[in-house]
Amino acid sequence: MKFRKLEPPKPEIQLTSLIDVVLQLVIFFMLTTHFVQQAGIDVKLPKAAATKAKPVVKELYITISKENQIYLDKDMVTLEQLPQRLSQLIKADANKKLVVIRADQDVRHGTVVHVMDLSKRLGVETLAIATEVMEEEPPPVPKK
């Protein structure tokens, strides 16, 4: 009696399980990732109709809260500490030549002007003031 030899099964990669695992990993990371635009400092920005931001590679954020607390990026500083800390950050990275001021709409105008003047004296080339987009059309500007 002659028996046939059984051929060993050819190895195959089961892609179905691999796709399931990869898809579940993608869903897991999408659900657990936090998309943070800025530090969690609660600031009510003023509204403006003409808000157009230029894309900038590196920028520094100075945030002024309603309670006149000043944050340089995410670190809270006093008005007296601000010049030293700002100059350190500017000297550490020469590409950081844009300062974005995020001031609450209820902050005194003098505080914002003082921070702007300080930034210019320390060598900041460009200043920007963060605003929110105005939803309705602003009133027309009177002509002279």
C-alpha cells in the first residue's frame, strides 16, 4: 500500500487580526490624546472683525488674566520678573522674535501697553494681540 505524503501547510500571515489590532490602537490614541491649543489660563479675549494670523514657526505668548496675573508661555511671572525672563527666552532661541499678547478684555490698557513697550525694548521684532473672531458685522467707521 502506498501512502501519499501530506504536504505541510504553507505559512500565511493573518492580516485580519493585525488590522483589528492596529485599528484599535488608532482609536485608543485618538480618544486619549488631548488637543491643547494653549495653556489652561482662562482669558476672555476681545473680539475683532479683522483677525488674520500669519503662520509663524516659533512665538512667545504673554497672557494677562483678568486678575492682572502675567504668564510667560505657561509660567506665571510678576511684572518685575518679566523683563529678565523674557530676555532669557529671546536670547536662548533667536527664532523667537514674535510675541503674542493674550490679554483679557477687562485688563487695564496701561498694563498691555507696558508689556508691549517692554517687549520692544528687549528686541522683539513683531508684536501681535490675540483676539477672537467677531460673529456679527462691526459698526461702520464714521468718515471724516
